[in-house]
Amino acid sequence: MARKITVLLVESPPRMHQGLHTLLVAQPDITVIGEAGNGKEAVERVRAHAPDVVVMDLNMPELNGINATERIVAASPETKVVALSIHAGKPFVDDMLRAGATGCVLKENAPEELVRCIRAVLRGDRYLSTAITGTRVAACENPLPARKMRARHAQELFPAAADKGSPEPILYTRLHRPPMTPDLVVRSQLMEQLNRGRTRPLTLVSAPAGYGKSTLVSSWLDTCHYPSAWLSLDEGDNELSQFLRYLVAAVRCISPAALGHTLLMSAAPSQPPVSVMAVCLTNELDQLEAPIILVLDDYHRIRDAAVHKLLVELLRYPPRPLHLVLATRRDPPLLIDELRARDQITEIRAADLRFTAVETARFLKKASPDQVIDAATAEAWTEKTEGWVTGLRLLVLSLRHDSHAYRQLTEIKYSDRYVSDYLRT
């Protein structure tokens, strides 16, 4: 009786093993000798059992599929590695073959093609999924030394701006939180609301211009004990690949090695469906070792349906370490009602952001320290501006540029030039 092909399954999350295990053990010539949930564990099991074939997921914690493949081939040259990929793009396939894999199967085709691939590589053939065969794979017959391969891989993750065809460089100032102004008024009740909401996946701060959305969130992060990342969005982010590049750059300010596969997918010449990219992003965020608060400021600039869909999918089954904060002038199309029904959203709106008379008094004392601010004055200014902090700031600016005597605060009207100009924009 012929010896069965011995297979080690390496896939994350481990619960995904069950389907592949059932598929393989049903074959008369294949036996599954073990399973591993991360790259390091896979290397250890290959050294212990020397399987004929390793079925390797690319997206692995601790040690990714590419680096694990290098080590497996070095430790057990007779073992064949078959890569499982969610995408047929050149960066994935090329790197796995250079690392020593002899086969690559798309996960969506795994039930039909995986068994054929295992048998083919054991015969000494190279096997690629049908969807991959059209992908240009460079220098497959002459794998680069591991050190050179990793150097090239790093260049793909961080492309030089001068290279022809490279994406524009990251503007890192967009990853900085806005500085606090000297007239900042601490909003204790709103801070407490933000703190309570941190256990939910999403906080939405939605109000028109000038209500202090960015200032509130930035000042909260100053007092928060959790790591945080900030991204100020602009019009260029209405393209999914750029949005992801900047999102990865923001998260990497906290976790420098995070979201490697997401970044590669965003740079691929032919991007996979948004749902596939969302799965990859969600899984990689779920693997972060520490909680993270990610702020996307000025989200009202985003109109691209693909970006909205990515966040919808991310919030449908949110990664545990992530708390997402959106600051926006209007509500985004992100199934807000559904999130409310599941108690997965904290909302702060214009009514919450309006200054009370007490807060107005504190603001005016900081903005005009030489003036006497009584309760009547604070109440009058709150009524004039409806608690709109930018209105308060512009009215103070009007006073400072008054060519006549410094008028009483209660006499200032919205007809003043700075306020009128702002309201017209």
C-alpha cells in the first residue's frame, strides 16, 4: 500500500483549519499530521515532523507566511510549501515563490484546487491557481537569497517617491493631532462621555463647521491612557488605495510593523474586492497586541463608495483592539441606525458641543483676560452665538480690531466683519 502524503496545515485564525482538514482527510492518499496557528509554531512542527507538504497562509501572526516559508525550506529542504492567498497580485505570489514555495492557491479556489496542487508539488511540479497564472512572476527559477528578498520586500512596503510609477510620499503632518489653543476650555462632561464610549467600536462626532469637533477629540486624547493614531483626511483620500496607505501609516505610528498585508494589497496593480480587503484589514487590526484609538478627522471629505464600504465591513465585525473615532460635518453612510440598535456607537452632536453660559464665561476670561466677565455678559454672548465656539472666537477678534473704544461685550453684533465673513463661507 502506497504511503500517504503527510500535510501540515498552517492558517490563522485556527478555526479556519476545520474546513481544510475535512477536505484533505477525505482524500485516500492524504493525511493531516498536524495544524499550526502562527508562523513560529509552523516552523517548530516542521522540524519535529518533516511533513511532505505545508499548506501555508500568507497572513500569519508572530511570523508571516513569507518568513515562515524561508525558515521551513531551510530547515527541511524536502518539504514542499503551498501558499494560500486571498489575492493573485504579483507582490504576494512573487515573494512566496522566491521564499521557496512551490505552489500558490487562492483561498476562494482552495476546495477545487488545493488537492491537485498538493499532488502536483509532490511530483516535483510547480502549481499556480488558474487566476494566478496570468500574473507576471519574476525570477521564480532563481530565488533570491533571503536577505535580498527581504530588502526588496521592504522597498515594496515603503516605495521611494522618486521611483517611476511610485505613489506619492506620505505627508506625515496629516498624522499629527491639531495643537491646543491657549483659550481651550476643558469640556468635562463630554470627556466623560468619550471615556464611557471607548468600549464601543465607534464614536461619531458630527456637527457643522466651527463647533470644536477636532479640538474636543484631540484634547480627550491628551487625557486618555490608550495609544492613539490620528489621520486628517483630504480630497485625495477618495481613492481606496490612498486611503489605506494613509490609514496604515497612521496605525504604524503606534505599531510600526502592523498591517503589512493590507499595505501590499492597497499597492497591488489589480486590487481584490473591497470585501476581501476589509477581511484582511480587520484580521490584521485584530492581531494588534494593545488597544488603539484611531481618529479619522474631516470624514465628510470622503465621498468614495469603496471607502465607505470598507468601514461598513470593518464595523460589521469590529476588531477588538480598535476604537474608531470619526469627526465629520455630516453623518457618513455607515449604517448608523444598525450600530445604534446594537449599542455599538457613541454619538456627540452639535447640541452637545454648544457652549453653556458657564463655559462661555471660561472661554471669554481666557480670550480676554483684561475684561471683567460677569454672568449677564456670558449669558448674552451664549445667546448671541448659540454656544458656537467659533462665533465666540470671531467676536473676540472683532473686539481686538475695533477702531473705537473697546466696547462692552454685550454690544457686539453679528454684523461685525469677521463673523459675517465666516458665516458666508
